[in-house]
Amino acid sequence: MLEFTGERVVPGLVDPNLFNEHLARYRFAAHFAGGLARSPKILDAGCGSGYGTAEFPGTGAVVAMDVSAEAVAHARRTFHRPGADFLQGACESLPFGDGSFDLVVAFEVIEHLEHWPRLLAEARRVLGKSGTLLVSTPNKAWYGESRAEAGANPWHIHEFEYREFEAALREVFPHVQLWSQNHSETITFVPAQQSIGDFDAPAGLKPEQSHFFLAACSASPIARTGAFAWLASSGNILRERQRHIALLEAELEQNHRWLAESHASHAQLQKSHEAVIAELQTSNLWASQLNTQLAQAGERIASLQDEIKTTHAGYQEHIARLESEAAVRLEWVGDLEAQIARARVEIARLNEVNQTQERTIEERTLWAQSLERDLNQARAELEAIGRTGLVRLGRRLNLVPAGNAEKGSAERGE
């Protein structure tokens, strides 16, 4: 079922009096349509939950339209019948051709529209030459007074007073007939069989003081201008009030029982409150003792913090001294490492020089040994030459000194 939010009337979810106020307009429209010369084509612009279409049985084709897809779906499910179509669309832009309808009804719609003049212009466009628009809206003065406690209706954008409403309609339609709609007590005389009777409606009633305005607007003169009254099945106000009073009395009795239960509950709560107060006082005493202990603990903590600060300062001073000594030692170690590095470089150089000298000595030793061998061999050869008379050969080779050779020759008698 469509949820009732206050924006649209949903049968079964609203107060009967409120529903009858809305349903009466459709009864008026059905009565108005019944007086047309032929079966009219009717447009229900802003049909809401769709209940109004059921009031046009057999009078012609009815198109019911609303901007809400949810409302249209509900209307199609609940009030579908042959000859009735349900469409989604905006009243400010009717999706129909010119002159498509003989009767357009727009009940309690215009005050919901931001661009409400477009509704009137569109209705004039889709109506035939002798077609009629039936449009209604609440009286701004009465409606504001009736909702004083609840506040403004959040679904209404622009509400009308009588003269403003009439002037707006006459700007679009040459012929306008206005009715006042009031929910009034009446004393009725209704026959047992259905019949049509007389209705005594004095002309002195001021339309500015009515609850709602309902207007018939047309490009042609409007023939039906009489008063109209509809007695709803729930219209026995005295009976409804008696039932309402009975419900209120039952509700009042229930409230009295709830009040007695509330008093008993209050007494129980009072006892619980007193017990809680006593427990709270005990807790406050315990909390006071804890506060004293906490203050003492705070003093001890402050003393310990002072000791820690003093110890920390001593540690910092000792650490600074150690860091200074370490810096000196690091500097000494660095200098020592530099000396060691230089010594290692010098040792490497000396080793290289020593190795070079050793190679030189070794080479010269080998050379001397080679010379000594050559010398010994030359001496041996000289001796052999001296013995064999080859002195000249020794001289030529510069291996035998001249004096020694000559001396040897003289000794040999050469």
C-alpha cells in the first residue's frame, strides 16, 4: 500500500473527515460531468492515490495522471477499471494534444506547484472549446489558522486567498464560477429511498471565510452554477462524535491506568534513587580518601622526580667528561694510526730498496764469480801458452804482461 506522508490522501490511512473533504470534490465533479451533453473525456490532473477515478463510473473515458511513479503504480493496482488509464506526468506540462478533453479536474494540486500558472495554461490548452476546468485549493487564511500548532504544510509552495485565486483564474479563462467548500454541521432529512431533494444555501456566506475554494473555468459560459451538498456514509457527525468520545474515554481510562502505573514506578524509582544517593555518598567518601592518597603519592612523585633530575645532571656531567677524554684518546689514536701508516710506507720503501740492493749484490757476486772463473781460466791458459811458446798469442790477447813474457823468453834463451 502507498505510504501516507501527508502529501497525498490515501484511503484507509487518513481521518474519515479529511478523506470526505477530498472525496466530496470528486462527487461534485461527477455530478458536474453528469450534466454534460455527451460522454465526456476527463483528465484527473494530480490524481494522487487514484481514488477519485472511481467517482466517474460510466460518464466517459478518464485519464488519471500524477508526477509520482509510486502513486501511479498504486492507483493502477487499486482503482483500475475499464475506461480508466493511469499515467505518470507533470501538471505543468501535460502530454496531450490541444482540445483533447471535455473536463479537467485538478483538486488540491495548484498549491503544490512552483510554476502553478503553467497548470492553468496547460488546462486551457488541452480543453475543448466548451470544456471546463474544475480546480480547488485551500483558503490560505483559514488553512494557516487551522495549522497554527502544526506549522506550515511542507508540501505547499504557494497558497491562495480568495481574491488572488479568482484573479489568477480570470487571467486565463473568460468564464469563472467559484464555490466555497465548507465542512459544516447540517440537520438532514433523508428519505429511506434514494432521491434528489432541495438544498437551502443562503447567499450571504462570505467566500473569503470558507475552508476551500472550488472553481469552474471555461472558455464558454458555465451553465451549472448551483449549490451542491453530499452526505457521506460517515457524515452522521453526532454518531461519529459519540464514537469519538467513547474512544477518548477509553483512551483516558487507559491513560489513568498508565498514570497509576507511572506513580508506582515513580515510587520504586524514588527508593532506587535514595539507595543510589546513599551509595553515592559512600563512594564520595572513598573518593575523598583516594584523593588524599593521590595527593601524598603526588608529593612522593615530585620528590622522586627531583632526585632523578639531580642524578641525571650528575650522569650528564660524568658523560661529558668521559666524552671529552674519549675525544682526546681518539685524537691520540688517530695520530698514532697516522704515524703507523707513515712507518708502514717507509718500511715498504726500505724493503723495496733492500730488495733492489740484494738483487744488485747478487748480480755483482755472480759477475765477480764469472770474472774469477774467466781469470782462472786465463791464468791456466797463460801458463799453458808460456809452456808451449805461444807468448805472442798471449800478448795479442793482452793476457800476458810484456815484461813477464820477455823475462820468460830470456830465461828460455829465446
